[in-house]
Amino acid sequence: MTETVTAMERATSARKNGTGDSALPAVVFYNLSDLLGRPVRYEDESRPVGQLYDIGGSTQTSYPLSICLDITSRGEHILLPWTAVKTMSVKETVITRTSGPAPAADFWARRDVLDDQVVDVSGAQVLRVNDVHLIYSDNKLIFGHVEVGLRGILRRLRFERPIAFLAQWLFDYTLKDSFVTWRHIQVLSPGGVPGGVRVSKTSDRLADIHPAELADVLEQLGVKDRQVLFNSLSVETAADTLEEINPEFQRMLVSHGDPGRAADILEEMPPNEAADVLRDLGPDAQGLINQMENEAAAEMKTLLAHEEESAGGVMDPNCIEGQPGNTVASIMEQLRELPEDVKVYNLIYVVDEKRMLKGVISLRELMRAAPEATLESVMNEVLVNVTPETRIKDVAREFAKYGFQAIPVVDTDGIFHGIVRYDSVLSQLSDFLKE
């Protein structure tokens, strides 16, 4: 990486200093569109052996290096290692004879980048690439930027100069370059080798994008690229992102992916969110439930047994529980090891051995109580609760009336099943309003 970054710094310095700085090695900037289709010849021959069809790059550095070439000769593709290149220019590429095999490319500039979509991980947006800017220095070819503006299209159509002249003359407007540095680029569906499809390891950078923004990126993509990008995410990132995606796309991503991985992703999601996805899958949902761990599968079956527009359909079984005889100190210790799937951490629900709901304690009250005090002695009796069959709109009225963060769900026998979170009800109501 250091070597490539140094070359980028030299290129930047050369731009600033001009070509007159003899202390710097020669640096030339090329557009990919100016190189493709140009003759390629062996250094000991005068006639071309073929034409440059594509350039393969390696993602081992922030700014990828070219590691191989694809040359077309009489209708056939010849792959050569970059080490065979002696000189390169917009006029021709001169190569030496070599018997060494070409290394496998992590991506191909023409197949995977040019005229295709890439993700700008700095701006969380999908962009169409109209050209690629390359830096040639010390006989190394570095991928520096992608061009996403109008100028790249005009250049390839050979209209850049006349359109730029007319824009300046008629409107006093200068056509501007629109670049994104390669360091912020994530290539979608890189081919690696002709005919192959695999995902670049650099997709780890996508985990830094907020799930809501990553969802927007996925929804901008075509079906194939959307699935490839989603499959490249870690299970945790995919779960967070799936929560933010349109239900139609949720169904497509889950149903077209590997069932085992899809089940793992659903297990990482809040149970009510996962249940919503499974409901949309219809009969196919059972296959994913069968792939889940026993406890998660049981949760899904419980939630799916209730209507979507009911408290039971959106309840969250993951909350903090304690028994009447537990001490305050023991619950405080439990809070220190709180699982990530517990979203409501400032309310503790007290249940007995039969899971009958006895009371609730706020975190503030817990912290004020003596460590040796029992939960039974400091809890508040639960006055407000809903049943699994309570309609969402009625649950919303309870939230509006009391201002709770969560409301417990108990059946007609008083058995505690979980809680309905305020944000879950709000999400459901927003969906109703959209409909």
C-alpha cells in the first residue's frame, strides 16, 4: 500500500509542479477510454499482435495497481501479466515476450467498472462510471479515480472539445470534471477472471455506512448487483440494513439468497422485524424457520401465530426479567452483561416461576434501591398491559396516554409473553398511513 500511495503523492506533486520538475519521475495521466482498442505489439516486431481489450487490477492497495492485460488477437483473448509491459501510451502498448502466467485480477476495468455502477462509500451513493483515470509512473499503472460526470461521456463520443468550446463561447460555462477517488470506491460484482463472478474483500468498507444509507444504496441497484452486494455484507451489517429496506426488496433479498445465511440474518434482527419479513415470504417462510436455532424458531412461530396488526404480531420477547426474590445487586450485575438484542434496558419486568407478571421497576428506581433489597419490595405493580390480540391502534392509544417506552404483553391467564416497544408501534402506524 505504501508504494502505491507514494506513487499517488508523486502524481499529485507532478500536477502541482508541472512537467519541469526533473527531480520527479515521469508521470502521465491516461483515460481508460483512450487506451482501450489501441494497438499492442512485441518490442521486436513492427506490426501489432492485437489490441488492448481490458486492464485487470488488484485490490490489495487503496489505489489498485494494474496486474494484467487482456489483449484481443484474431478474435481470441490473450491474458498477459503486467510485468510484460515495457511502455504504454495512447498510441500503443509495447510488450516483451514472457512465458509467465497472468495473475487473477480482482476486477477488470472494462468489464466491471466502465459503464457500470459502483458504490461511493464516502457519500453512500450509487454512481455510473463514464471513464476511469489512470496514473502511469515508473512503469506502473495505478487506478486513481472514476469519472462520473458528463465530460467522460462526451470524451468517449469524441464530442468533448466541440461541446466544451460551444459551452464556453455561448454560455460562458466551463465543463467540469466530476471525479470520485478510487479509495472511496467499491466495485460491484467484480469478475476476477473472464466468465467468473466473485465479491471483492474490500466490501468490508460498506460496514462503515449507516444502515439506512446502505439500504438506499441497495434500492438504487439492479436486481443482480443488489443481491451480490447484499451477499457480500457481514451477517450483522446485512441484518441492520435489511431492517431499513422496502418490504418488496426485503422479500427478494431473503428469498434469492442462501437459506442458511438468510436464517442467520433473520436471527440477528429484532424478532418482530424478522417476523414481518417472514410473513411477506408466505409458504417459503417455513423453510427459513427450519434453518434457525430452536429458540429463535420458537420465537418466530409465536409471533407468526398472531396477526401482523396486533400486539402479539409486533411484540419483542427479549427484555430484562427478574423474579420477586432476586436482589437489586443481582439484577444490576445482569445489566452489565446485557445482550445486544435487548432494546429496552431501562425497565425490568418481575415474573414468578409460572411466568405470571407481578410488577415492573425502572432503572432509576433500581439504582436508588439498596443492593440487598428484593425486587418484590421495590417493584411497582403493573397496571397497564395489553393482550396478544390487542389491535395496534389500541396499543398506540395506550402509549399516547401513558408515555411509556414499552408495554408488557400478557395473555388472559396473566402469563407474560414479552413487550411491545414504542418504536415498533410507530413503525407499524407509519406503514398504515402510507397505505
